[in-house]
Amino acid sequence: MPTPLMIGLAGLGTVGGGMLKLLDTNRALIERRAGRPIRVVAVSARDRHRARDVDLSPYQWTDDAAALAARDDLGAVVELIGGADGPALVIARETLGRGTPLITANKAMLAHHGMELAALAEARGAALKYEAAVAGGVPVIKALREGAAANRVARVQGILNGTCNYILSAMESEGVSFDRALAAAQGRGFAEADPSFDVDGTDAAHKLAILAALAFGTRLDFGAVRIEGIRRVTAADISEAAALGYRVRLVGQAEAGPVGLFQRVAPCLVPLGHPLAHATGATNAVAVEGSHLGRLLLQGAGAGEGPTASAVVADLIDVARGEAGPAFAMPSDQLAVLAAADAGARRGRAYLRFTVADRPGVLAEITAATRDAGVSIASLIQRGAGPDGAVTLVMVTHAGEERCVADALRRLAGSAGLLKEPMLMRILGE
Amino acid sequence: MPTPLMIGLAGLGTVGGGMLKLLDTNRALIERRAGRPIRVVAVSARDRHRARDVDLSPYQWTDDAAALAARDDLGAVVELIGGADGPALVIARETLGRGTPLITANKAMLAHHGMELAALAEARGAALKYEAAVAGGVPVIKALREGAAANRVARVQGILNGTCNYILSAMESEGVSFDRALAAAQGRGFAEADPSFDVDGTDAAHKLAILAALAFGTRLDFGAVRIEGIRRVTAADISEAAALGYRVRLVGQAEAGPVGLFQRVAPCLVPLGHPLAHATGATNAVAVEGSHLGRLLLQGAGAGEGPTASAVVADLIDVARGEAGPAFAMPSDQLAVLAAADAGARRGRAYLRFTVADRPGVLAEITAATRDAGVSIASLIQRGAGPDGAVTLVMVTHAGEERCVADALRRLAGSAGLLKEPMLMRILGE
């Protein structure tokens, strides 16, 4: 009988409970694939007495998660507490510092402290694994770290936040406002009571920074991610985009090249010929452009008890099988340091929506500003004034440098003709 | 300086040459990810003097591929000769028999001899890796073997042959016949001069049998795959399907359940809401339904020099990193033996196309046969007679057992009213 992998689990929320259930439900299969039993020895959570749909009696309870990590009978610690700092980080440092493998779903912690933790893991010869941190059940970390390992990756694009995708999909299919779609998402458990972390793009940005480091072999640089959320997307934006043959998606996009590392999370217009256009509802999807493999798409459930637990246990199986390579596919001191690339030099098409007063001269003012900024207009749609007297003007540009569009908007800032701040979304290529 | 992984390469066709070029182009990146240099020591191919776009002078030439496999200075042998038997199998047995890791792209050999080779690899403690054998650059083997390892998989569906998908996509976008689309595919290098292996479904069936074994933890059983090719799909089938909201795709589908193992490759109608509907051209795509991860889609380039070489080198990097688990994710003697499931009991909707004589009574004969067989008709379209006097009748059934449709077709066999053999395609659920 092979030696079991003894594990400690810190965090008994949805994913922690899901992991215990999954290990139980698929025990025989998991043991065959892991080559040995995986046994949860000890668990820890904030509140021992909270009602949970999983029986904790088989496990030793530890009130102090750090004490759990300090046990010397564990072959791995699973951290599912969450949060960039606080107890999660204490446990991660303690676990890896002792040379014990750490499995975590904590994208915030990795985005902020991933380089420190990876270096610590390497120094102590312990695995640091985090498949569940990005895109839930979709094995995108493994695909980038190992599947695409022979490739120089030029670009990663992803729908990385299920809440935002659910809201944008609902706005599209039901023609409702952001606020109504958000309320519906909250009602169905797809959005938190305070949705800021999701809808403002922070969560997607954490994940993008992780993917970029792995894909490009560069140091993780969360601080350099430009972030725009989806609160300003209107039902009208979505229907105008649809009429033009696009879907609006919150896309995390990262590119590495001679000008540096570009990372941005922002609502974008995705053409129907692009694989990300077909991820609807709470689905996540990641498209990777490799030097040799071409464009690879991975798509699936990005959150939820089952999918996330599936990813955590995949990592456990890898650890049980002795897989212990560097967290970011190469020793962290070999990761390249790239400067943040200037977005202004990027070329692409853009969607602009202006809400303007219904009076002469406003259109001339806008078109003069775009002309003077060197923006070339591909199409322009003006809708008749609504009941509030406001006129919507939707403009799609030809491909050009982003700095030109930014310049045009700067020229129009403060114009009395603009009733609202203009909305700018970039259009993805096919 | 870590010890290099010394490799021997048998087969210098497109993929073999591509592998040498990729190792050269991305050498620094690959070494960082592999943790050590990967050095090709010796190569072998049928014809030393064939013109190749890669310089072979750095490598020792061996005329006899089996002698290459018998070298004792190799850390891995890469077999890219192809063919289920013959030299490829000789090399595979020699390599694994000596305990040397084997990397192969040879789906035919794995489909026919995978269980023998996996057992040999385990007995000798050598890795047997074959990412390039299925879906080219798409890391579907790794996703099933490791990414989805915690899941009981219920179903795998895949577009596994790029040639067929290219032909069906061209028939759809250009409205041309199978023969014309095939000729165009041959002209553009997407189909072989003798296309039987692809268009008759054998190649997809090899890949499906491999995926099924890996996904379900069952013994590989290529002989039990039911195979229908795409030669009988007409431009009319594709336009009728499109009018009904479907795309015609050659789908490999495998299911494991209490009734056994079901494996079939056949042209199917795929609804636009199904992720496989959006794989066009030579793209491959695989959808996996796991007990916990839900539905996972992987999509990308299924063939070609770059993508296939990318998969071969990913395996080399795994071997260099010491990854050496069982070929089918668990010891081969633990793979379950499932009987072939009876297709007749499967439930689903079907598309039927009849080409009939334009005379009274034929429609009554067909509808009587379907009624007597217990087939419930959801829709029926009769197109006016063409210049040849033949009438096309397209029928879509409600969900029912496949045996009923088979029974209806049996009742109609030999009918003088039918001018051609009826066309039957199953309709995938969303």
C-alpha cells in the first residue's frame, strides 16, 4: 500500500466543502489516478460551528490556521481562505517556508505576492500550485505551464470573471440595464452583495496578471494592469454592438513584445468570428496565441463548488504524483522583467458612444475633434433624440493608434455639447 | 549545469522536421521550462537524401530506426514515423522495453497497441507520452489525464479530424458538393491524395478510442468504435441542417455508463448553442463533460507542423522534468473493462433525408414505416422535384431510441420508391 498524501485544509467555504465532498465521492478514481490515497487529516476555518453540508467529524479541527500549516505530518496544505493578505498569506508563508507543498485558489494573494511565494517555494523545494485560481474548472494553468510550454506566447485574451459575463450576457439576451442585470445576478447567486471586486474588473485583473506571467515567462506585475470595469456599459451599447456584429465582453488581454508587457482588463467588442464571443453566461474562456500551436481556446465553468474543487483536487493529484516544478514554469529568477508597454502605441479599432445635446454644431464639434486627433471614422450612427432630448451618437473607427482616440476624447472633455462622459470600448480583431 | 536530456528522433517528415526547428527556435525558453537542455543526438528516417528544409548535420544519422531505439545513451526516443504496425511499433517496443521514455504522435499505433505499450512502459518504469496523437497542438491529453483527473467523465465529444472539418466547412460556406470540397482541400494540402483514412472516419476513430480510455479510465477498445464517414453528406444536407439551425460536423462521441462504453464517429447535426458548432476549417475541438468541472471545451489547430511539434516538445519538457506517470493516467491493469454499449438504446433526435420518386404513395410508405417503427416526426420538409425528377424529403424526429429509426429504415430497405439509400444523421443535444 503506497503512502497516503496527508493534507491539511484551511478554509471551509463553498470550495473547501466542495473539495471534501469531491474527495469522498470520487475517492477510488482519484486514488487510481493519484497513485496513492489522499487523506484530509486536519481542517481549519474561522467558525467551527457554522452550518455546513459536509461532515467534519473525520477531520481534526484546528482553530488556528497557522498552526495547521505548521504541522509536520502534512504532505500538502490547501489554502481556500482567500484575500490577498491576512491569514491566507500567513499560512502560505508558513507552509512553503517549511517546504510543504501549497495548493491555493487565491488569485488575489498570487497577484500581490506570487513572486515572493514562488521564490520561497523554489528555495524550499516545495510545489506551489494554483489551478483553481484562474477560470475555475478549466485547466488553463496547466495548459499554459505545460501544454504550451514549447511556445513563445504573443497574446493571451480571456473572459476571466463569470459574474461580469453573466451580467453582460443577460443585458444582451434580455435587453436590460446594467443595474437590473446585476440585481438579477445577485438574486441568482452569480454576484456578491458588494459586487465591486467583480464588476470593476479587479478579480479579472488578478487572474490576467497570473496568466501573463505564466504565458510569457515574465515576472508577475499586477500593478501594471490597466483596469476598466463594466458599470458604464449600457443596454444601448450592447444593442449597437450587436447590430455591428459584435458582443460586449469584459476581456483581459495581455501581450508581450519588444515594447514591453501590455496588460488590460476592459469591456471590449468581440467579433462573432472570435472564439471568445461564444462564451455566454457565467462561462470563462481563455484564448492563447502561441508561436507554434496557433490559437488555443479553453472554455468552461469559471466558478462554483464543483468546478473549483475539481481544479484543487487536480493539483492534489499532481502533488501526490510528485509533480513539483516551479510555480511559473521556470525558476522565478529567470522570469523576464518587462516594462509596462505604452497602450497609446497599440493599433486597433474603437467603438465610441457619445450622449449629446440635440442642437446644431455638436456633431461638427465631435467630428472636428476626431479629425484633429487623426482618428479615421469607419461608421457613424446617430439615433433620434430620446424622451430626455439626448441624442446618441455611435462611432466606430478604422484601425489606428489608441493615443489618437484618447487625444480626441481629451479635446472634447468639458464640451457643453456632451451630456455624459463618452464611452470608449476597443474592438478585438478576429 | 544540469544534465541534458539526450533524445533520438525516428521520422523526419513534417512533424519531425518541425520538432527540430522548434527546439532550435525556442531553445532558451524551452530549456528554462524544462529545467535542462534537450539535445537531439541521433536521427533516423527512411531516406537520408530526401530534400528537407532542416539541417541534419548536427545529428548522428542512423539508417536503422530500431538501432536508434536500442542506443543506451538516450533519455527519450521520439517516434514520428506513423503507421499502426511496422517500424513504428518495432521502435516503440524496443524503446519502452529498454525502459527509455517514448514520445509518439502515432494515434493508429496507440489505437491498436496502446494497452500493450502502456503495460510495457509501466513494467519498465518508462514514460509513454502522446500529446501530439490527438488534436495536434491542443493539450487535450494533458487536460484529460491531469486537468480533469478528479472527475468521473460521462461524455467526450470531439471534432477530431481537421480534413473532414475543413471539407464540411467549405461545403457549408461555398455550397459545394463533397467531391468539389475534397478536391479543393487536396489542392490546399488539407487532404491526402488518398483521403480514405480521413474522410471515412478511421483517423477520428483512432483518436476517439484514445480519448475514451483516458477520460473514463477504461481499457482502450478501438474495435468497438462505430464508424461512419462523411462521403455521403451532400450540400443539400448541409443547407437543410443550416435552415434548421444546425451545422454538420464529423463528431467522435464516447460515453461511459452502466450500459457500457459507447463510441461512435459519425457526421452529426450540431446545434449552434453547442460549443463544437463554432469550430470551423481545419480546427479541432473537444468537449468533455466531467462530474464536477461541468463542460470543458478545448479548441485549436489539430494538425500541421507547428502545432504538432508544439505538442511533441511539450511531452519532451514533461519527460525532462521527470514526469513519468502511467500513460492512461492510472496503471493499465486498473483500467475498467466495459462492454460495448448497444447504440439502439440511446435516445436522441435524428435527421433523415430520403431521395424518392415523384409519384403518389411514396410519402405514405415512408410515414407508415416511421409510424410502425415508433418514430415520432417533429418536422418534415418536401422539396419540389429537381430536374432529375427526384424529390428530397427531409425529416427530423422527436427524441427517441435509435433502434426505432434503424427499424424504420429497415422497413423501407428495397422500396422501389427510394431512389437512393436514405441519409441518417443524429442531432446532438445542446
